[in-house]
Amino acid sequence: MTVDSTDKRISPGLRLAIEGGPLLVFFVANLLGGIMAGIAVFMVATPIAVIASYRLERRWPIMPLVACVLVLLFGGLALWQDNEVIFKIKPTVVNLFFAAALFAGLAFKRQLLKLLMSSVLQLTDEGWRLLTWRWALFFVALAVLNEIVWRNVSTDAWVNFKVFGMLPISLAFGVAQVPLINRHQAAAPTAGGDEPG
């Protein structure tokens, strides 16, 4: 039996707890056992969070799912090679991947952000286009920021930045998009569903 995903939406607070939980356990494990212990625990906690999200919403969360695959890939390589640098570049690769996907969507006139977020946002085409540009550029900025940080600070400082820097920066950026979202709200669809020819 299929379950309508719109009936299984979880609250923003619970979503934040599910998606931020692995970062928190990564921080604690790094504090107690070092970066390699942190990576190993993160590799266990991240799939658990994605599965928990699926069980609650009955749909796979696309961006966390992609991030989970990359966590397993880069985490596994870092542990295998005993090289923490491999894991430190993971946020760079993840953010550049998301940016490239959004830029490709813009180039091919495909609103990828709309596909991901249309269940919670109703925007005009121009609104989706502007929001996509902003998020794509933001992902590039996050990738550059990660490169600057991991190359110039200690491992513990980088872990602090990853846990307590990247998530708040992303949340603040998301909140900063509210005026754009409000300006480009799409009209609710009519009962007849008429569309311009």
C-alpha cells in the first residue's frame, strides 16, 4: 500500500534533530576518541538518521540520502587509508555536488529545487529560478569556506566548525531567503486546474 508523503510530513524541529543528530554524535565521539572514532560513529549514525526520516515520512530525503552515501564513501576511505584529510574534503565535495546539480538544472531549464521542495513551497517560476541561483552559489561558498578552514586550523577546530558552524550558517541562509519566498509566492491552483495554453 502506498502512503501519500504529504500526510507524513514531520515538524521542522524533529527534522533538525534527525539531520543534526549524527553531527552531534560525531562531535562527542571526536571529543572522546579522536577524529577516526568520530568518523566511524558518524558513518553509523548518518544512515540511521536517513532511515528514521524515511520511516517517519515514507519517502527518501534526497539531499540527506546523497550526503549519506558520500559520508560512507569518504568515511570508509579515510578509515581505510588512516587519513583524516579524505574526510575533511567531504563537505567540499558534497556542497560542490549540490551546486553542480542546481547549476545543471538551471542550464537545462529544469527546476531541481522545485522537485525537492514543491511539497512545502509554492513559488512562481521566477521565484524558483532565483532561489536556485542563491542556493547554488551558497553551496559553492560553503565548499570554499570548508577548504579555507580545514587547511588552516587544527582537526578539533575543524570539527567544531563542521558541527557548530556549517549548520547554523545554512539555517541562517535559509531564513534569509524568506523575503524572496514571500515576494514570489505562487497563487493557489484553482479547482478547475486551468493552465494557460
